[in-house]
Amino acid sequence: MKFDIAVVGSGPGGYVAAIRASQLGKNVAIIEKAELGGICLNWGCIPTKALLKSAQVFDYISHAADYGISVAEGKADFDAIVKRSRGVASGMSKGVEFLMKKNKITVIKGAAKLAGKGKVAVTQDGKTETVEADHIILATGARSRELPNIKIDGVRVIGYREAMVLPKQPKEMLVIGSGAIGMEFAYFYNALGTKVTIVEFMPRILPIEDEEVSKAMQVSFKKKGMEILTDSSVEKVEIIGERCKVTVKTKTGEQVFEVDNVLSAAGVQTNLENLGLEEMGIKTDKGKVLVDDFYQTNVTGVYAIGDIVPGPALAHVASAEGIICVEHIAGVHTDPLNYGNIPGCTYTHPEVASVGLTETQAKEKGYDILVGKFPFSASGKASAGGHKEGFVKVIFDKKYGEWLGCHMVGEGVTDMIIEAVVARNLETTGHEIIKSVHPHPTMSEAVMEAVAQAYGECIHL
């Protein structure tokens, strides 16, 4: 049981790091106590997108007449929707299992704990074995953060994991938190007919997004019939039979809601317990493992990536960190990750995608800026597709033409944001975007038009 590299955790950070290490000729083991693929493939990114797709299809059916099509009234089969989602997750997990075999990576099942220099103790079914490795990468991820006054019981008060497999669709649900997780589940359940209330502690929903994006999403969600309370907090939840009595403190006083389920979506908490960090003297701060630019901890031979290190808790970030980490271990030249150019996506309907600085952040940093905005209502493709909601907003530095930020709301924008990410990585200027011929009719033309609008050259506004 001796390896070049042992990876603890098989999520999108861990399994990607293991595969890249194998490609670089390393003898690799991956240690996992649950399903291969981690939370992302089994209880996060992938199964939630399957749920959201079902909600979108149901929404299409409900509005078929808008496209000149008459259909019988659609009915959402909640059990079948959940079953499909679990099937998608299972298939993806099996795909990771195949990749492990293909890349000759040893999979060791069990709970891992650091056991001294170059050693990991792995416990399964009461038996413990020791795995030795020259380099150990911790990629143990995160779970739903439990608020001190809101106890998650997994039945009435739930986290994202339970929200994916509820035994029956709730008639009423209250969602705590309006980040990506809270918003996605709010959209999903609302689309299927659940009455949804969102409670957000900050002054606006999607608080890390550009203010115009937050405003547009608030208008959209309210149109869909959701109640949104900002500058508000859940003070207590009382379980009365099969219902939850929820006391919410708002700007104007207390309100009481009675719902079937409360979804706690107020962030995530890192999985650092029982890893042996303290015994090894590995430094942490505020629930995060401290690492250098290449994810080395203060203890030689131990690394950490993904949700357990500072930075955005996103699957694609964990994957990038894993690749950089093992390439550095292998002696391959690699640059540190640019955390200022990480795209963020929210898979509601409409979708939200962004990268870089918001308008407010750019001003606070002292930039003299150019701002361009192009609404999808002026897009031929959006009009033809019946998705005129939303816009593309771009922010440039007026002096040097640096693309400071890009923010999108609309149909399919999570697939469009990469244009801005790549362009920013290449230090592209606004005029280079304008002169790059975008295909017509496409939603992507809105990026070019928004940039052109920033420079006073927009044709279709």
C-alpha cells in the first residue's frame, strides 16, 4: 500500500487530481468513504441540474400555447423526477469508477485520517489499514452549514441533500439563503407548484452578484409567485406535527410562516473533522486549511484543495486546483490559479452567470469605467426562442481597455460566460470583441452588442 500520491476524497477536486497525476506517470490511490464523484456528482451539481431540467421541461409544457402548440394539461410526477435525477447521478458516479480503472488508480474505500509523515489510516467496517504515500492531497469537500438556531433534522428542516430526495413534494417551502443553492431549489420547487418563500439576511438576493443582476432576478422570481424577504432572518423554527412554524425577523417586524419544509441553504461547512490535522500540526483558519499557491500546507508532503481551502467553493475551482497541485508535485511548470477570473453560475430560469468585478467593486477600486448593457429583448434569437428576459452587462477600464467584469441574466448564459473568461485570460480589449464576428442569430451576439454599447458603437439599441 505504497503510492506516489494518495488523494483523500473523490469529488471534482480529488478525482481530477488523481487522473492528472496518473497521466503524469504517478502511482496513485484515491480514498473515499462514500460514493465516487463526491457531493458534486452524487448530491450536488449534477443531480440538481437533472431536477432543474425536469422543472424547465414542465415549464415549457405549461407554456406550450405561447409557441403555437396545444397539449393536454401537463402533470409533474415528483417521484419520477427524483428517480430520474438519482439515475443521472448514479450514471456519473459509475463514469468516475470507469475513469479510475482506465487510469489505473487504486480506489480504497473507507474513512481517512492522517497518521504521521507519509501515512494515512483508512478505516472501513471496523478494520483499519495504513496507506503510505510520498504526497497526500486532502480534498474532503463540504456539507450544508447548520445555523446555530436552526437544527437540521433531515425531515422537516432539511439541507440540499434531503431537498433532492424528499418523499413527497411540499405544498409550501421556506428557503433560508438566496445564494446559488437556495435560488436553484426555490426555482425547482416553485416551477412544480410549491409555494416558495425566500428569506435572505443581506439587502438583496444573490448578494455576491452585480446589483442589476440581483434586481432582475428579484423581479423574475416575484413574477413566478415567490415571496422574497431581504434584510431578514429566521429566528426560530418550531415543528408542529408535520408542519414547520417559522418566525422571521424583517425590517418591519416579525412574520410567522407555516410550511411543510424549511430548506437551510445558508452556505456550506468544510469537512475537516477527524482528519488528523491537529495531530499533524496543519494550520487552519476559520474552517479552511492554509496553503501556498500550489496547495502545499505548512507540513511537507501534505496538500489541500477544493472547498477546504480559501477561495470559491465551486467544483470547477476544485478541479483546477487539483490539476495545478499535482503538476507542481510532478515538476511540470504551472502557474498559480487566477482567482479573479473564476466564473460563477446559477442554474435557475433565467440563468445567472458572471466573472470579474461588479460595477460597484470596479468603482470602489478606483477604476474610471465604461459600462455596456444589452437586453435580450433586442436579440433576434431570444425573441424567436421565447426567452427575452435578461441582459448582458460588461464593465471595462476606460484608460487601458481591460475587461473588468461581465454579468449575465438569461437563457443559457451559463454556457455563454466562457467568452468573457477566455477573453479576460488573454487580456483582450473591448474592440477585439467588437471586431470578432459573432454568429447570427445567437444569444452570444448580446456579448458583442453589450461591449459595443460600452464604446458607443451598438447597432441594435
